[in-house]
Amino acid sequence: MTIKAIAFVGSPVTNMNRAREFYEGVLGSLLDTEMTGVHWAEYPIGGGTLALASVGEHWKPSQDGTSAALEVDIWARRSRAWKSEKFSTTRSMAVVQDPDDNKIIIHKLKPENGKGICK
């Protein structure tokens, strides 16, 4: 067996409607309606997928569980707005917890020339 790619990054949630409101409203994620149902929602991001699952005791949220790091193209414009939200920010990333305490990381890599910190 050879692993070819990461199929998705998943976050367990307790209330799908509340979770979707957060991911679609706060993060501006676009829902893949074909791959979404009552207990599952998918958001295509670049070449990957962020999935939300509300499947009860089989997979429960945890503030110490898996985190999804989402790469952004523009940092400065949104980072100012994030400081007024419930985001913890550094110079190159912001961390926010969704309504179930799953951590979401918004990240900006250094410029391709490798000089300086993203601003």
C-alpha cells in the first residue's frame, strides 16, 4: 500500500448548523453541496478538503485534537480584522477555536524570496 495524498482534514463537531455558520461565516469557506449531508460537510480548499463530521460518540471534538492549518494568499488585510475577533495572532498565523474548541490555524508562508516576515 502506498499513500498517495491526504484525502481530507476532518474536525468532529457537535452541532452541524452551528459549525457550518462558523466555517462559512467567520472563515468564508465555500461548501461543497454535493458532498454535504446531515452529519457531514466538506469545504474544498486548494487541492485539499476540510471536512466537518457530527457522528456522535465515534468521533468527538477536543481542544487537544487535530488542527487544520489553512494557507492564505494575503495576510495583512485580514489579520487586522482577526485581532478584533477571538483569534490569537502572531506575525504569520492566527489561531481560532470553532464552537466545539477545534483549533483552526490561518497561516501565511514567508515570501518566496525567503526574506523577512509576512506583513
